Amino acid sequence: MGRIKKYIEINGKKFWTLFDTGSRNTYVTEEVAINLLTFDLPKVNPVSLGGSVHNISKGCILICKIEGYDVTDDARVMKKIGKDDDGKEIEILLGALTMQQWGIIPVPEKEDIDMSRYPKEFVEF
């Protein structure tokens, strides 16, 4: 049983992604962010991630395809996220809020995700 890692697509390019339910927010590296709309945050946000504190000053709008499904959300931009268990650089860390919003269900025993709850429509109250 391992962590879920797979490629997701942004503008036709594939990026190595860690689906991390232990992280509330979504993060992308600067290399990924050059493919997205970015913006300056009103103030620097310190974030503890991977045993280090990172000062986040930029955000972006993540527009991607996950297993063919369109997913959009905001993300924080970092220089580097770190490496996965196999030593491969993580380019996107997809957090719990994004997964919840888009019905992405981690299936750790298969090291995969389930997209069967992807919303066909959004019902607002």
C-alpha cells in the first residue's frame, strides 16, 4: 500500500502529482506555474511542508485534466515540493480540498484514484 502518485495534464503537458489527503491545500512548483495564470498573494504565507517552512508569495489557478476529467482550483506556488518515495520530483501536490471538491477518492490499496464521484453538476444552496 503506497501513496497515490500519477501524471496529470496541464495544457497538453504531463506533471508528476502526489494526491495527498494529509495536505489541506494544493501546491505546484514554479515550473508548473509558468503554464498557469499566477497572481501575487496579499501577504507572504508561511507553510510547513515536508519538514520545512516555506514562504509562499504567489498563487495560481490550476486548470488540469485528471484521468480525462476537467479540474480547476486555486493552488500555492513553491520553488520545490520535494521527492516522492521513489526519489522522483513531485511537481504538484494535490490536497484534500481539491479532491473533495471534485469527487476524487484515493484508493490506497490499489495506489490509484476513483473518479466515479466526479460532479456532473454543482448544486448550490
